Amino acid sequence: MLYKFIDLFAGIGGIRLAFEPYGECVFSCEWDLKAQETYEANFGEKPVGDIRSVDEKEVPDHDILLAGFPCQPFSIAGVSKKKSLGREHGFLDETQGTLFFDIARIIKEKQPKAFLLENVKNLRSHDKGKTFKIIKKVLEEELGYTVYADVLNAKGLVPQNRERIYIVGFKKPLKFDFPEIPKEGPALHEILEKDVEDKYTLSDKLWDYLQAYKEKHSKKGNGFGYGLADLNSYSRTLSARYYKDGSEILIPQGEGINPRRLTPRECARLQGFPETFKIVVSNTAAYKQFGNSVAVPVVRLIAEKMVQAIERDETIEDTVEEGRVEYATT
């Protein structure tokens, strides 16, 4: 069976790539103009802009909702006012003004069979755990989905230490297990280009600064500073700030030669994008885009597991009070 899915907070389409073998993307949304350029170059469509201006009723019907949404604190402003007026309020009200609210209102209107949300690992502890708690309650109690969440590290599939939280939900109480990610993965040297332009090598000035900065902080007993990568292992996490100086992942080039930063193509490989993926923006924009993206092979395994769960159609037997499904997390 082929599934219709939508791609919210789409970035450059990493999550979409993972789901394309299982169906058709019928709607995409991404506000960043440079990311829209990359997305259009690779998928032939320009995403809609600001999700806050999207009418949920006009979103096409779909089976699976995908969203790598930003992490924001939830304000409870207005809740006490509603109480004082004798009005009922729900957790959904508490999320107004945040981008998660826009996901929730689309789910509420369109009732997809399943969804996948992706976020930084720290979503669980964000705002002393309140953010995650409200998200969970909205998805389970108000929207009626069976929810699973886990933090997965991509380093068994790509040569990068990258932990992210994935939240999977089903309209039916389906059994679901997250994929097992291998403990050992490819080595960093396997994704490096053979001939790299000199412009990627750090200048003497920048290299001297990074070394002095690291030395200053090491004397204070903390680990701030650049990261010289082990080419036979995996790198640190690629971030959106990589364009600034590349300091978190520096590639050694031998005695007497300054290290270099990764090329945009190497960043694409570090995130598991195919060689055919087109990079049509400046290096600065490309670094931001790949740093903000997902590790595609991880999402590909989750997509496979989600589709299997839908097609197997096995439901959970264990329920908690009031008929709610046990929230599964590790």
C-alpha cells in the first residue's frame, strides 16, 4: 500500500527522503527561504511558508504526518483566566503561541493514521520537563493517539554522534518497536572527499585562536574548544553553527598542516543524504541546513517500522485506567 504523507518543518527534506519509498508527499511546509531553495531543487516543489498561516482545513488528507519541529517553552498564560471565567480548558490551549500547537491543530483536524515528530534529545528535560509532559498529554489524552518515544543515536549508521528524540504516534493502539541501531557504524574517513580545495583549511589566525581558546578553558577544567576528529571513529554532532568556524568537527591533515572543516558534500554524507542530493546554496547556508537536518538512515529505519506496524495491525493488549494506552518510552 502507498501512503500519503505531509512534511512539516521540512527543512531540506531529510524526513521526506526516508518516507518516499512508502508513498507520496502531498504537502510540505518550511519557512526558511534558503531551505526552500534546496527543497525545491531536490523535490520539484516549493514548500508553503509560515505554518502559523496555514489553515488546517486546507491541508490535504494524509495517512502520516511528519514534523521535525523546533523546541519551545509552553506558557500557561490565559489558562488561569479561563478558569476564573468558569471555562474549561485543555492542554492544547497551553500550547498556543508555539509551533507544536500548529502540529496539534492539523492532527486534530486531519486525523492521520500515524505521525513522526523529531526533536533534540533535550526536549525531555526542556523547561524542567514541562514541555515534554504537555506534548505527551496533548497527543495522548486530547488527540487520542497511542504514543511511543525514544532517543536514538545515529552513530551506528553514520559516522556522527547524534542523539535525537523521535516521537511516534498511531490513531489505533498499535504495537510498535523502535528499530535497533547498530552499536558500531562506518568510520569518518569513509565519507571524506579525496581532493578538497584549500579554502576549507583553517587559516593560521583562526587555528591559533581556536588552540588558545581551548587551552584557556582546559586550565579552568572544562572541555570547551575545537574537536579534532578521529578519522577511524565518529565525529561530534554536526550543528547549525558549523558555518561559523567548523570547530566542532575538524579534519586533521598531517604534520605541519592546519586542520580543515568538512565540505558541504561531506556534511551531506555525515547525515546520510544520497550522493544525488543537490546542494544549490552557498556553503554558509548549506552548513546550516545539514546541521539542522536529520540523519536520514535513522529515519528510514523508523519509517520501515511504522509502516510495518500499520500493515500488521496488531493492537496492544495492556491498557491503563480509563482505557488509555500505556505511554511507551525508554
